[in-house]
Amino acid sequence: MWYKKHLLVYKRKAHGLKRRQLGGGRITNPNWLELFPDRIKSILLRLPRELLGKLEEVRIREGRPLEVNESGGHRFVTEEGQPTLDGDKAYRPSRDDSRRFLDLISNHSLYTLEEELRKGFITVPGGHRIGLAGRTVLSGGKVEHIRDISGFNIRIAREVRGAANAILPFLYDERERRMKHALILSPPQHGKTTLLRDLARQISSGGMEAPIAKPAGMKVGIIDERSEIAGSVHGVPSFDVGPRTDVMDACPKAEGMMMMIRSMSPDVLIVDEIGREEDAEAVTEALHAGISVIASAHGSAPEELQNRPAMKRLMDNRMFEVYVLLHRSRGKTAFRIMDRQMRLLQLQAKGEANHA
Amino acid sequence: MLKLFGAVLILLAGTLAGFHQAARFAARPKQIRELILAMQRLETEISYGFTPLPDAFRRLAGQLGEPLRSIFKSAANHMASGSGNTAQESIQRSLHDHWKRTAMKAPERDILHQLSFTLGTSDRQDQIKHIALAAQQLKHEEALARDEQAKYEKISRSLGLLVGALIVILIF
């Protein structure tokens, strides 16, 4: 097909680009363009190649300008595929566009996505996540599902191999030959998930790329409530999460952690975005069972966690041995590492992580 | 001699046309019944199996006989082709391509056409309601088709022969 050729060109360019910027990072799933209906796809393909390779989000809002986002910069897109800041010149997706898009991303079967509609996002093959906005339907005071969906936020998942290189040495306990309990903190869009994914891959395959004493591969269990870390489709991960990794897909974190502990005997548990009471309980359970937990949470500083009761308890009990704080500005990710007493271990190292 | 041969040919053609027509009258309720069963199966696939539409259609196609099979099969293929067809377009195109081969008439087609607008675009309860509605309408059409069959099946058989005979008489 004609766009395959374009994709190849763009793939090559994207690879070259990323390699320079990230030193070893590699993007492996540029199939996200296939998600879009023809008209929007052709507009996006006309975007400057450099921009296309760096896109992180595409936003479709019915009747309002088409918007793309790369490394924090938002731009509208004209019908000719030119980025612009003028909303009046931008292409405005029609009702037909959004209907078509919804049909494509739901595999023509919206009814199979009831759980996803309740949560407000869909994960599609390739691990990309599409957030939805529209009118909600309530049942017993809770959101039952979303109808009249008119806003889409396509977050393009990037598999960046090597994203965890710089952080991994801080998480490995050489004396006891195990991973430390770690909590990764960052605001949304700063590369938590990408980091977790690469951590899973490297821990599971044995830390071949990290410049430390090569630890043996460990059994890794990923609880992937939002299908973001592994991007599983029909239970099989679309990303490389390592050879010794089990993924519990679309499973509530607390329950998933307990299930993994009981049945899959992991050495390391990886969970995304913990925060609720039962999550904290499950994390505690895992820590007592001698399983290392690497979790992430929203927040830019450990002090913020003090405001959330469940997290506060975890911190007060000094459950985590290492805190990793991610911060990204202008496409570069920096991180800080703190120990369990909140002492800074290392200042402002230039990281190599990238956005998920 | 030649005249006699021609007369026989005309009679034969008339009779065959009559039988063909009668067969269509007989096949229509049968096919509608099959379609209703297909709707019920689709309802099950959607409500209990959470089967995505292309897969559900493919399964239906596997269980159905011709000519309904090709309708569902080609709709499933259009949907899965990856060329950006919506479910609605796929179903409508498939109806357009394969409807002529069935013995069914416009009302049934309209029901499926109507259903194609909603299939796959809403939650389960809504889907089930729409499919049940379509099945209900099809049942109504089936009853009408049976009436027509009872009225016209035999008539059209004899009518074919008689029309043939009439033409022969007129020509001679």
C-alpha cells in the first residue's frame, strides 16, 4: 500500500533521530498511523517528517482544530498537513471523521469495550492509548459508559530500548543480588511508563545493557491495569518486556499483585500508577513476601505523596528503598534518586528516558 | 414440425419460469427464518461472547448456508480488510453485492440496511435491542412471506404453464 512506503521512510528517519538524541534508544512500533481514517491519515502523513517522527499525541476533537503535540509543544494542523498556531486555518475533523475513527479503533464493535468506556480510554494494538471524551451515561451515580464520543487523545506509545540504562544501577542491590523496592514519581507524560517497560525488559533479560555487574535475569510480573506497559493484545504483549516476564493484562492492580504473588512466583513486581488504599495494601503484602516491587505514581515530589493517605502510610513505613523522580523539559528527561529517608543520592543526572 | 417444436419450447419455458417463481416464493420464508436465527446467534455472540463484529460475522457465515453465507462473509472481509471501511459501509456494500442472489425482497433488505447503521456503534444493551427489533420485524415479514407462499406458490406454477399456452395460442 502506498503509505507503507512513507512509513518506512519515516521509520528510518525516526530511528536515526532518536539514536542521536537518546544514545541507544530505539522506537520499534511506528504502526500508529494505521489507526486513523484515510482523510486524517493523509493529513498526518503530509506533516514534516521530523515532526511526524517526534509526535507524542494527536488530538481529534469534533468540529475543532486537529492538534498534534511533540515534546510539550502543541500545534494545529492544516488540511495540507502544515503545522500552524492559527486555529482558524487548521483542519477541523467532521462528525464523519470521528465516527469513522471510533469505528476503526473499536474494531467495529464498541460493545466489546464496555470496561474501557467506563475507564475512558482504549488501548489498541501497538500499545497506543486513546483517551476518550464525550457525554457520560450514569448508573447508580457511577459512570456506566461514554456516549456521543467526540474527543480523542491518541497517545503514541514509544518503546525506547535503553530508557532505563541510567537508572538501573541505582535500583540493583549488588550485595543481596536483588532489585530494590522502588517508587518512580513523575507528572503525567514524563516517561514513567516507558521507563517501567524498559526496566521490565532489562531486569527480565538480565541487565545486558546496563553498565553494572551483570545480574542474572529475574522473573518479572507486570500488573498492567491499563494495558500500557506491555500493550497487550489478546493477552500477548506488543512490546518487548523481556523473556521472563508475565503480564497480567487489564487487571486491577491490587488483585493482580496478589494473584501474581500466589501463582506466578515473581522476583520483581512492576506496577503502574499506584495510589489507592488497596494498592498500598497489596504493595505491603508483596514487600513482606520478599518480592521486590517497582511501582510508579503521579506526582512531582515525594512531599506531594504525603497528601494521599495510602501513599503516606507506605512512605511512613519506609517501604520503598529508592525513589526516582522524573522530570522532563524540552524532550530531555532528567531524574533524581532519593533513598528511603528522602536523602538525595544523586543530583540531576541527565537521563535517557523518553515519553511513553 | 418446426412450429410444433417452437410451441413446445415456449410451453417449456413458461412452465420453467412458473416453477422458478414458485421456488422463490417457497425459498423466501425459509431464508427469512434463517436470517432470524442468524440474528439470534449474533445477539448471543454480542451479549455473552463479546465477540467483535468481524469475528461474529465470520462465525455466522460458517454456520449459515448459501446465499446468506456470502453476505456475512463478505461483510466480515470488508471490515477486516484494513482499508478503513466502517461496519456500516461494509454491511451495505455486502448487501449491495450479494442481495440479488437471495429470494428475499426489499422489506428484509431495508431491515438489514437499517440495522447496519447501529451495529457495532453502541453498548451491548442497545445492540441487543436493535438486533431484537430487527428479528421482530423479520418475523413479521416471514409471516407475510408465508401468506404469499400459500397464495401464490401453486398459482405461479400453473400460471407459468398457462401463460406459455396463451402465447402459443396467440402465435398460432
